[in-house]
Amino acid sequence: MKTFGILFLLLGFFYSSINAYAISDGKTREDIKQLEKRIKQLESGRKNSQSNNISTATGLSRSFNPAISLNGLLLGTYNSEGNDNSSQSNKTGLSVQEMELQLAGNVDTWLRIKSTFSMEGTENFGLEELVGSGLITNNLSLQVGKIFVPIGKHNQLHTHGQPFVATPVSNEMVLGEEGMKEIGFGASYLLPVSFFSEINLQILEGENADLFASTVNDGFAYLTRSANSFDLSDETTMDANLAYAFGDNSLTGAYKTTEVLGVDIRFKHKPLGREGYRTTIWQSEFLTSTREQIKTGFYTYLQQQFAKRWWAQGRYSHSYQESDRSDQNQYSLALSYVPSEFIETKLEYTHLNQYAADENQLFLRFYFTLGSHKGHSY
């Protein structure tokens, strides 16, 4: 009897706790049922959304195919020379330097298209780039379209991707003011080695008036390029590239073939850990061409990220033309504020010494990207 009395007392003592637990447990079970119901509703809605946006060819969402972006460059310029000449390039004033509309996406599992339409100032809207690329095997890919020819680093960059406002005088002298953009067909082969090494071959229309512009219909230009990249350490990368192009031009005799050579090298140091924003980039490029005369040029620049959103840059560029033995020297300093990958404000000073005359230029440029924004090529 004494044992039964003790059990009775214990049951009475814990009754209130057991009863409260039972009520709480029942409420918990009801809450779980409500959550399960809600999850099923969300999953059903997601499946319906996906079924409405699936591309039958690629399985990619139509919501982002093609990916669309708009790049804008707004520029304020002061130039110490040529203010009485309305046709002066880089003239003093405010302008829309360029607007770029980019569309890119997968046509199917084999072919990807990238197109860029640009407008300098507020007129002359046209096609700047149209490239179709397809991966044939794990190592072999093909490209066709209007291409930024991969000779040197700078020539492959769109205006908004160029590290300085002023174009290097070396590139202007050797490749022309518009650079080397050609309609062509190419193939790239990734070599089976322990580091990145790619061979690129291209057949080009040869329309560049400063280099080719052949007067015959079969006067194509041809390019071969070796691209290589190495990891020197966990924090430092080096890449070295060599490109050679040749093709017929509008001349005759010994000068009817133009040759172009481009060599570039780049080091990038990005510390690991919390110092990752203190990135250092050093890049140099040498160009030379022969079309009745020899034109050569080079630039070298250093780019230092000294705070999370701030970059400092310095560049020297030189060009030389054999015919009149004239050379140009260009010095540039720039400070950039980059709050995100979509916005950049750059203040740049450039001193240009050419043909025994000095020219001082000051630029303030604001850049923005609206929409999809793919990372730039390394």
C-alpha cells in the first residue's frame, strides 16, 4: 500500500506537466502539418514556373536567354590643345562616349551567340561584334563572326573594359584608331598539358584599312596565336601570349603582304584572406607591323588596388614610325572608385608628347552596366 501511495503522489505531481506537454505536442504536430502543406504549395508553384520557362533545346531558363545588358560611358574631357578645332579627337566638353547593347545566350547545346551593338556619342549605332562559338570536343572549339582579333590584350577589349580612357598610342599607330576587328572563322585547341595553353588559328576578311584592305576578292588575312597561363603560386598568376598575322594589302610588289606581330605578358597578384582586395596587376604589350614601312609600339602599366573600392593606375606608351622617324610618348595616371562591378568612376590625366608638341588631357568618366553582366575575359 505504501508503494501505491508513493506512485499516486508522483502521478499527481507530474500530471500538470504531462498534460501541458500533450497539449504542446498536439499544437506542434498541427504546426508541422501546416508547414508541410505550405512547402508542397511552394514546390508546386516552382515546378509550374520552371515548366513555363524551360527551353526545350538546352534546358536553360528563357528568363535569361538571351542575357541582355546595357553599358554606358559618360565622359567629361579637358584638352589643352585644339579647342578651336571642332573635329579634334578628345576635345574639351561633355559627351556620351559610348553606349553598348549586348545580347548573349545558348542557341542549343552546341552553339552560343554573343552580339554587341555600339553607338559612339548619340548616333552611328551599329554592330560591333557578333560571335558564334561551339565546343566540338573537350579540347577543340570553333568561332565564326565579327571578331575582336586576339592580337595583344588591349585589342580584345570593349571600350568599357579598357583600363584607361585614352587608347595607348602604340595600338593606334600599329592597328589604327578602330583597332583590329574582322569578320572571320577560327578554331582553338586546348593543349593537353599541366597548365593552360591554347593554340588559335583564324582566317580573316582583312578589312582593316591601316593593315590589309586587299583589292582582290581572295586577299584574306591569317592569324595564329599561342596563349599560355601559369600559376606561379596560390596568389600569383602569369600569362604570356604571342600572335602573328599576315595578309594581302592594296599595294603591289615587295610590299603587297602586311605582317603584324603582337607579344603581351601579364602578372596578377591577389593575396589570400582578408588582404584579397589589395590586388596588383602589371601588364605590357609590344606590337609591330610592316605595310610599306615599319610601325612599332609598346605600353606598360601598373594597376594597384589599395582599398576595397579604390584602384590607382599608371601607364607609359610609346610608338615609332619609320617613314618620318617620328615617335610619340604618352604618360597616364588614373584613380578609380568602384563601388560594385556595375559602376565605376575614373579620374585620369594623360600627357601626350607627339611631333614636338605637348598635349595635356584630363578625363572624368562614369561607367554603368544595366542588366546581365558576365565577367570580363582574363
